[in-house]
Amino acid sequence: MAEKKFLLRLDQDLYDRVVAKADAENRSVNKYIVHLLQEKTKDSTLENRQFVGQTVKGVDILPDSGLVSVSGIYYRYILSNTKDVDEKKMYTIIEATGNILTLKELK
């Protein structure tokens, strides 16, 4: 794919912040900006748009089958900050990758 070059004007404060972030990720300023643009413009899935950030009741998580019901659709799940599901707790969906949702127990 051919690269497209263009001029980007940033004020000094923003440029300094971009440089600091790029350095922290061991990237050049150009590669850092390209990375940010790629992340912000990649195709989003239905699950990412509709479900990330929602809360799920513990009773909607079925540990025996490894499934969770969200809006009437069953998905596989991963727990991010606990091993076992507590039916009395609430969980938030923090990530959706394919048909796998990552759930985080709310404390």
C-alpha cells in the first residue's frame, strides 16, 4: 500500500505530550500517530458498540456451560479479576473479541 504524506500542525503543548507518549511506547512520533489513527479507525463489531460498558447480573452467567446471556444472546466469557462467578454480584463487560466477552466483577 502506498503511503500518503501530509502536513500536520500541532501546538507546542500537544506536540510535547505526543512526544512523551511516543517515547513511553518506544515509538517515533510518526509511528505513534499512525498507531493512534489505526486504533481509532478500525472496524468496530456489534459487540464492541453495543455491549462494552454494560453490566450483567451474576445470575446471567452460566459457569457450567461457560456462557453468559447478554440481551438474549449467549456468548462465551472470561473473568478478568476473579476466578468464580458470584450470582449476587454484578459484572461489567470490559472487552469483546469475536464471541468472547471479558467480564470484570464490580466491587
